[in-house]
Amino acid sequence: MNRLESMSVLLAVVDAGSLSAASRELGMPLATVSRRVSDLEAALKTRLLIRSTRRLTLTESGRGYVEACRRILQDVSEAERAAAGEYSAPRGELVVTAPVVFGRVQVLPVLSEFLHAYPEVNVRLALGDRIVNLLEDHVDLALRIGELPDSGLVASNLGSVRRVLCASPKYLSRKGTPDRLADLAGHDCVSFELFAPGDFWRFQDHGTEVVIPVHPRLTVSTAEAAIDAAVAGLGITCVLSYQVEAALRAGQLALTLETFEPRPLPVNFLYASQGRLPLKLRALLDFAIPRLRARVQQAAALP
């Protein structure tokens, strides 16, 4: 029996909640998953799992053993990284996640420079607006926009992005430029579900948050669609500053009601702090943080 492999299978079963779910995640036959767990129990001469038709439960011995397995496998992984030279020179692969638009517009150019500067480091950039678990999904570095929940992760602030209101000059010429929040009642709006959902939008008025009813002619699920609709003259939309920067600089859209913008959203790098950082991650943080701070600041200074 390969003890370490069996430990990994046991953790997969516990994390997935069942033998069949672990089988699917591991791409391993169900009979093999079950045998690996049974082999561990036989070697330890104790029961680790209580199996039922509805759920799987750890025994008291199982709980302690699973915690020990996590520590052991983490130590083995750390030792392998050290042996591979990750702590002597920046080399190896990094997994980075970021929101789709921010990742493409802001993160990708910085990563391109980084890869030229560090030829022995490879990066897998996963773009998506879904929040991932860094440890479970084996992510080295995540870029997050918005307020952060309490966690054991380390955060490095990169600045903040504005939530801005904008419309096409043609639309504003036809319908008039709003000067007060109450003026929105007479305007068509394009709602972007993620940051300005529904029939009510949030603003800041002299430091106080206010909620204003709006008339969405169109509701979309992506910032790109909201921006395209606004450029087409369908109404006023609320998006993030970096998302609309190109359209503003091209004159396709114009800002409005800047005095009443909602609070800016913080931008952070998040990573797990577990002992020494591999040099590849330290190198990326040192390289990317000042460059992204400058890009975020520039994107916030819209025309």
C-alpha cells in the first residue's frame, strides 16, 4: 500500500463528502477509492469512517487521523518544493486567479512582463468572477475586488476602483445630463447585475449612502454587455472604472453624477502564508504589486 497516496484519497473522500463524489473528482474507480480507505483502516486497526446510505461521518479516531494527514501531506509538498529548488531560485509554476475583465486588461500585461523577466517561471492564469478557495483549488495568488471577509489569508492592497455612472454623449444630448440623483427617475438605465442590480441603485450623498429607484430598460449579466448597451444609447449604466476606461477615452461614453458615486471598492492580492514563500511567488509579488498599483491608480483617474 502506498501510504501517502491512500492518505490523499482519504482526504478527498472527507472533503467531497462521499466515496462516489471523491471517485468523480479523482477520476478513480469507486472500488479503488473504497479499497484505499479500507486498506488504511486495516493497517491502522481502527475504523476511520462511518458509512451510511445518506452520508459519511468521521469517527473520533478518524478526525484526529485526517488532521494529521493534512499536516503530513503539506510537509511532504513543502519538502518536494524545496528539493525542486523553489526556495533557491524563482522557478516552477504559479496559479493566479483574477476577475475576467480586470485580469485581461490589467493583470495579463503585468504577467507578460514578469514572464519575460523570469524565464524559469510559468503562470497559469484562471480568469473568472467566481470566488475560489485558494487551498482547495491549489491557487497561489488571487486578485479580489471588493470588501474581504475575515480569513487566514494575507492581503496586499493594490488600491481601489471607482463605481461610475456613464452614458453615450448622444443619449445625454437627447435626454439631458442629470445633475441630481432625483433626475435619474426620468432616465433609462442599463443594470449590470453584479454591481448595480435591480430597480434601486446605491449612491453616496455627502458621505451618506442613499438608495435611488431607477428605470432599467435592460438588465445584463456582464460589464461588457452593459457598456455596449450604453454605447448604443440605451441609457445610463453603472460599472467599474477599469471596465469603462477605454470607452471613456475613446469618447464613446461620458461620466455623469460623479459627485454621487458609490464608495470605491478595494483591490487586493490574496495568498496563503504557510511558512516560507516560494521564491517564484515572492518574485511575482515584488514585481506585480507596484505595477498593478500604478495601473489601478491610472484607471481610477478617468477623463
